[in-house]
Amino acid sequence: MRETVGLQTTELSKQYPGTDTYALRELSLKVNRGEVYGFLGANGAGKTTTIRLLLNFLQPTGGSGVIMGMDIVEDSVAIKKHVGYLAGDVALYPKATGKEFLDYLGTLQGMKSNAYRQTLEKRFETDLDKSISELSKGNRQKLGILQAFMHEPEVLILDEPTSGLDPLMQEAFYETIAEAKERGAAIFMSSHNLTEAQRVCDRVGIIKGGKLIREESIQTGVQLGGTIFRVRFASPDAIAKLKKADGVKVLNEEADGTVLVQSTDTIARALKLLAQHDITEISSQTVDLESEFIEYYGEQK
């Protein structure tokens, strides 16, 4: 039976020796096969620590994780056969040419189709004859992307994958992500590029100070980018009833009794549910992913 969950963590935590601060605290998330999950946060929020734990480069302080049904600690060697990984600061063999590097990793990983590697080489306009030490950051990044995708893995773990790419190569990357998703790969992608996340991801999680503080769908269900109603009711009982209603989600309750409500269905249905209660004040606003991000991080991203 095919594993439907590609990657999952349960209260995964990391505390470095000599500090009381957690780099990652009780992270619980799930990425299904055929899904792109964007892991968003400012520098130092815990994105790279999470990725290093998933790949067993770091040992967790607590909690657990599984990739393709295998434990990230006990089965870390077997897991790597199923994973395509791109580091945030990709380190390649400087004396090797691009072709030698890809040939070597292709032998290690095992290729489902050499034709797909050739497709990627053409798409990313890769210079394979120069030594890696001669390549620009953008061209090294392209090689990093190729080695992660070319063996068509079931799980992709990508740390800031479009860093250093020009706009044309970013488009090539988005095409490659779409192909991987179509064939059923589970894709976990860290980023602070908000436009990119809103374009390619099915769901996003926002991490701050090592804690997952928000997780939302982009394309289905409760959507970032949807209409939010700011409402004040005559009775606080209305909020409790709305929390149980199908068709809206209560996002936040403010100190003055105002509540933020987002539609999970049509706007008409949301208004009908709100109108069942005595409203003293109401306004609407459209919130996109960047606004969500700023809400948690402030203007400095």
C-alpha cells in the first residue's frame, strides 16, 4: 500500500547544550504526497534547524518525525534513498565539473530515468563542463536543484531553493516543482519569499522563535488572501456559537471584544452566519500572505 503521508513531525524539539532557549519547540506538522508545504519564517526562526533534524544531521531533544513511514533517527540511512535534499547554502565539490558531480550523485542515488536528468539540464541551461569552483552562485544553485530532483524522489526537502536564481530560472524551478507534485512527491520547502510561497504552495506554516505559530491552506479551505470580517457583537455568546459553526473560522479575539472571522465557504454564507447575531460594528478586509507574515514579524522580515 502506498504511503500517503510523505513527512510528519510530532512535537519535534531541539535545545542546544548550554542554553535554556529552544531552537525548535514541539513542532507538529504533516506533508502529504502530492502536496507542497511552505515553511516560512525570518532568519533564525528555526527553519534550517527543522530541516537538519529531519535529515538526522542533528539529534532531536524531544519528539519524533517520520519520512515515508520511517523514523528520522532510527531509519535515517534508509530514508535518504527516498529524499531529494537542497541545502540553504549548497556546498558542492569545487574541483569537479558539473557533469562529474551529477554523474557521481546519480550513481549513488540511482536514477529512474536518465532522460529526466537531461530534461532538467536543458531547462536550467546548466553549464556542465566548467569546474564548480568557476561557477557563479546562481549556477551552483542550479546544480543543487538538479541533484535534488533528477532521481525523482518521493520526498523533497528544500531550504531556500530559489536563492540566487534569476527570474527565468525561478520559472524553471516552479515548473519542476509542479512536475514533482504531479507525480506524487511530498515537498517541504523553507522560504521567506512570500510571493513564491503563495504561488507554489498548497499550505504554509509560519514559524517564529522556534514555534509554529500559524498554519493555513492557500488554495482550499481557509485561505490566506481571503476576506476577513472584523466584527463586534452585542453579546459575547455570539463568538462561542461562531466557533462551532461550519462556514467560518474565528481567527482572533481582541481585548475590546472585537473578533476577526474568516470565511471557509462563500462570503454570502459567512454574512448569513454573522447576521444571526446582534452586530454593533462590522468591517471587512482582504489579507494576503505578506500581511499575515507582517502581522507576526513586524515590518522587519
